[in-house]
Amino acid sequence: MPAIWSGRPGWLGKLGIALLAIWFLVLIVSVVHVFKSNNSLSSRDVSNVNKENTQRLAQMVNDFEILKRQNDALKSFILGEGSKSMQGDHLGAIQEKLERASVYDVNLLDDQDGSKHGVPSMEHEELRRRLRNGIQEMWYYISAELNKFKKHIDEFTYDQREKEIQDVLKNVWEHKKSVVMNVDKLKKVDGYDEWREKEAKDLSDLVQRRFRYLQNPADCNKAKKVICSLNKGCGFGCQIHHVTYCFLVAYGTERTLVIKSKGWRYHKDGWESVFKPLSDTCVSTSGASHSNWPGDPTKQVISLPIVDNVYPKPRFQPPSVPADLAPRLEKIHGHPLVWWVGQVLKYLMRPQDHMRKTLEKAKERLGFKKPIVGIHVRRTDKVGTEAAYHDVDEYMSKVEQYFDELETQPDVRRVFLASDDPKVITTARKRYLNYEIIGDPEVAETASVAKRYSDTSLQGIIIDIHLLSECDYLVCTFSSQVCRVAYELMQTFHVDAYNKFASLDDIYYYGGQNPHPHVAILDHKPRKNGELELKVGDLIEVYGNHWDGFSKGYNTRTSTMGLFPSFKVKNPVDAVEFPKYPSVPLLENKAN
């Protein structure tokens, strides 16, 4: 095994030294106690006590010799001198565990509670995220309540009232900022950042290799396939999520996905005009036998309908994540479903070389530099139908909070603004002169309903989504699928970017997802009309977060609807048995 001595005692060495010191101290105290006891006894008892003490001293000397041998063995182990002296004793057992460590836990020690040194427990990671979320929800609640108070208080003059409330809000904000910064520091100083980085990379590499294996069968003529038509009657974000749904079904059924995309409303040449082919070896829809979903497993080719019409619903649809990955994902990510969908998009949306160059030129032309916050403002066809109108000030308020929360303030507060309305970009630049607002009004113009389905518009929306996903923080409305696609892709650039967003309306969801109730983790007794009773374990269908500390939902136990404190429920991971693809090794062999 690799040497672990670095010139100074590691934790094993320190443990041995500590044990030796403790036993030595115990020996001294015991000897002193023996002689003190002798002095307090009468002469007739001395003989018996001396005999007893002699036996005690002999036992202590024996124990001390055992400890000395173990300490010598520990020293040899630390210095890399082999394990001969350790065989058969407790330290030998520890070394055997080290040598038997799995590919995920090399050189790690098992504790009695099942946790491992060098790998955080799931409880630690979950508690860290819950703590931050709880603080955020507390802020939503306090700011909402104080703002209500601000509207109704009449004990003070107007000027006094304004000053009092603003002072309180400012003080609470600064307190919240301090606490959140400390919580974020906890992640940096807990010693697990390197492990998180490696684990996230290993998981992503594993998933991407499984995708490549699935999509590149040795013999396309014999391969089982899923056929998916790209031309769903909706916008770009919606169509991307449609292909994602098809891919997840293909992955769950171990069938190669083939997209029918010629004549695509965004580009007549289809998917491959901007993105790389899903397969290098299998793009044909032909097969010996065909069937519509769900079909017969013996059929070679199965055609999928759009997600709105699929029946029965595939169990591989969101919010499902592979059960073999779920325990590892729950440790490194606050929202495993978003990570999982992001990995699918990472594979699907690999840009062609010419598109990659276009993206690089766009970043250079716009001056896209970090730190930067991304804003996506959806107007035109969404407002008044699927979403409410939100003024640019509402978005910029979240941007300001993000920058104010940074420990080190940047020289330039930079914002990338994407929209389907060019006026949004010009308005933001006029109102916020202390910000550098970058964005392309011409691209926004091509996103309008009249010009949306064109080659130029397709290029513009891809640029917008990729740049939004590369921002440090995202402010948008989750009612927009473009916003959700950017948020999902954002996960592929970070170990855990689950909380790097602010949505002005919906919580995150995946359109057409299977039912997925949240679970109450704390009781709640209603204090006002319209509040929902909660008992630990209740299943709650969540309809939305009001971003004021409360969410709206339906309690399946009581069959009632109402508001409840957001922090009192948990979004459980829906771990579903997907194929494990045993032909794909868990870790990539770099030698091949």
C-alpha cells in the first residue's frame, strides 16, 4: 500500500502517541495511588495489600508492554516498514481493512458506525444543506412579515416608521448574510472538498461512459431501439426536455435512442445541424419488428409518443434517479434529480465544432467574464398565459442580494441578461448604471414568436442557454423551460449548484413528471386560517413555494389544502432500479 508518512505524524501517528501518553499517565497515577494506600494502612494489612499491589503492578507492566509493542508496530506501519509485527492484533486488523478498501474508499478506515474517515456521512451533507435552506426560508419569512408590518403600523410618523423598518430589515439581512457565509465556509473547511470534487467527477464520468456504451452498439442491425420524433409542437426548451424524456426511457429499457429530426421546425437539417449525433454507430430506425409504447419487450424497435400522451407512464421518467447512483448522489448534491437530468443534457447538447466556435465568439464579443449573474426574462407568449409579469427590478433585486452576500466584492458587478424582448436589455442598462449589463438585443429579437423558428433564432437560444448555465448564479422564472434547461446544465459545471438560483415564480419541476409527494419532517399546528396541519411522515403534494417562508400544498392524510412552513417538509429522492450496465466499469481504466 502507498506510504502515508509525510515527515510528520499523521492522524494514526498522533493516535499512537496519545495512547502511549495516556497509558503512561495512568501508570504513574496508579503507582502513586498504590503507595498512598500503603501509607494509610496498619502494619497488619500491609503484607496482604503489598501482595495485591504487586499483582496490580505486574498487570500494569504487562499492559504497558502490550501498548509498547502496538506503538512500535504503528510506527513501523506509518514509516512504511511492512506489517509483520502487526499480524493478529488490533492494528493488524485495521491494516487489513485498509488493504481491502474498495475502489471508492481507498486507504479509508471503517468506523464502528459504518462511516469512513475521509468521506462525509450522508447526515453531515444533508444537515449542511438543510441548515442553509432553513436560514434562507427564515429570511423569506422575516422579510415578508416585516414588510406586512411596515404597511399597517400607525404608531409612528411616516418617516419614523420607514426608518425603523428599514433598519430592522438591514440588520436581519446582515445577520443572515453572516450566517450563510459561515455555513458556506463550513463546506470549505470540513476537509471534504477534494473528495467531493473527485466523487462528482467519477460519477459524471461513469454516467457519460454508460451513455456512450448504450448509444453505440456493436451491431445496429441487431440492436434494440427507441424511436423519438423531435418535432413536438412547442418551444426549444420544451423540445429539449422531450428528447430528455425519450433518452431516459431508452436508458431505462437498455435501448439505443434514435431521433427522427429531419425537417425540424428550428432547422430543416435536424438535430445534427447544431448538436453532435447521439450515436456514431447507430442512426437507423430500421429493425426486424416494430411496436408502439409500451409494446412487447421482444420487439426490436419501439416508438415513443410525446410525454403528454404516453401510457402507461415509464417509471424511468423524472423524478426517478438510478438506485445504484442515488446514495452517492445524495451525499454530493442537494437535488439529485437536477444533477441526473443535467448529465443527460450534457450528453445530448454536445455542440458541433462550428457551434462551439460560435459560443466561444459570443462570449468574447459580449465580454462574458466571471463573477457574473445570469438573468432570463421571459415575455411575449408566456406572460398572461403560463406566467405572471415580473418587472426587471424584481430580477435585479435578487442579483443585488447575491453580490451583497459575497465575502469579496468584485470590481465589476456583471450581469448576463437573456430575453425574448430586446427592450428588457435596454431598460436594465438605463436603470442600473452601476452594473455591467451584457446581452444581445438582436438575439432577443430573434426569440420573438414571429421569428422564433429559424436558423438564426436556434443559434441565439443555444447561446443564451449555454451562457446562462455558465453563470455563477441564475435569476429567472422556473415556469420557463429555457430557465430550467439552463439550471439543469449549470449542474454540470459545479459539484453542487442546487442552490445557485432564485426563481420568481415556480419551484423546480420536470414537465410531465410522475407523482412525487414531499414528506413532512416536522409537525406543524396551524396558527392562522388557511394553514395546513402536518405530522411527521405526512405525504404532501407541493403546489408551489411562495418564497415568503411558506409553501402551498395538499396533505394526502387529511385531504386538505393550505399553506405550511417550507422547511418542515423534505423532497425525498425517488430511487428507481435502472439497468446497471455491468459491461461499463465503475472507474475508467486510464491505461486503455
